[in-house]
Amino acid sequence: MTTTIALAGKGGVGKTTIAAMVIKYLAQKKNGAVLAIDADPSSNLNMVLGLELEWTVGDIREDMLAQVKESLVTGGAAMGTMPGGVSKRDYLDYHVRHSLSEGDEFDLIAMGRSEGPGCYCAVNHNLREVVDAISRNYRYVVIDNEAGMEHLSRRTTRDVQHLLIVSDSTQRGISAAARIAGFRKELDIRIENAYLVINRAPGGELPQALQEYIRQNMDIPLLGVVPADDELAAFEFSGRPLVELGDESPVYQAVRTMMGKML
């Protein structure tokens, strides 16, 4: 059975950093293959994972639609097929599988850019089916979502076992996290468990006033607090993959403790 872990939160709170540490933990546990899905159009999860990224799913979608439009003009393709008679579903399946960035301990699919003008309903439905079919080959799927959660159900039709909503250690950040947590009830997918993760907390501790604010404003439990860390900042400045952080890193240790509780 595949366990899906999704991350959400407003921009700039460090979702991708937490995603990298979650993936590092799952890879070290060696309980099964790990697939990372970068659902943020900025597509930089590959950088923190140390993987090359040549194509995104968005690139494949736009390339396919361009070919379809050209064929409609020239009359060279039947309805529902690509030039040469290949079905759109088969075309997407082939190219998405070949866009997979493979690592020694985990693989990556990047969703890439958002849709342009026009109707994308049919192609997005096919893409969800393709990505879900690929995901079934993995024990764990980790989805680094873009800010908010309104697009999560457009990326997958799968249930999400664990949703991590990441916030910084401010009341404004936690207020935004509370709004995002409320969105989960409006999605077309079922989310079994949802948690709050506080990132970049000075000293790894939350002031009493902030703890009280969380109790009053969040309807999901606080899973853990990740400290601000100079070593991680140095990795970010140099562009070194975050998964290369040592096991003794306070950031990794905090995420490892959270994952032990959650799983």
C-alpha cells in the first residue's frame, strides 16, 4: 500500500526544506521506494534533493496540446489521438514516465508550470491518472504542494494519509496555516490526518503566547517544531542539496522525531 504525505503552507515558510527532510528520513528507513512530487510551479525540489530536472509534466502537457492544435489545423490527427495515431493518454503516460528523475534512494516528478489559456480539464484528468498509476509503484509518495491547497486535488485523485501544514513561528504565519487547514475540508480527496509543523523557530522553542495562540486558532495538532539552523542556511546559500545534511543536524533530528510519531 502507498502512503501519501503532502505538504502545504503559504509561500516562504520552508515547505520544500521540510519535504527534503521527510524524503531523507523515508529513504534512510528503507521500508520501500520513495517518489517525490514537486507540485509547485517554481519546481525547485530537485535542487534540495540533488537531482537533475530536464522536463516537467507541465512541459509535456503544453507540448502535447501544441501538437494537437497543429494537427487540427492540418487535419492530420483523428479526434482523441496524437499525430501517428497514438492516444493522448498513451502519449502522456510514455513521456511522464520518461520525465521521471531517478536517484539512488528516491525518484522525482515535477509538475511544473500552471495551465495557460484554454480548457485543460480532459488532459489534466489524464495526467492525474498517469501520475497516480506511477505512484502505485512506490511505498511512499511525498507531495510538495504550492502555496495553499486549492490545487492539490488537481494533482492527484489519491487519498492523502498525512498532510503537513507548515508555518513560520509568527502569529501571522499560524493564522495563514489555520486558513489553509480549513481548505482541506473542501477538497475532492480524502485527507486522513493533518498536522501543524512550525519551522525556523529560534532555539527550537515556542513562546508561551504563541503556544496559546496555536491552541486557540488551530483545529489540527502541533506535530513538532523545527529550529532555525545556521548550517542549513549555509547549504541554502551554497546550493548544496539539503538531503546531504548530516543526521546530527538539528533540523533533520526534529523532522525525524516528527516522522517517528506520525508513522
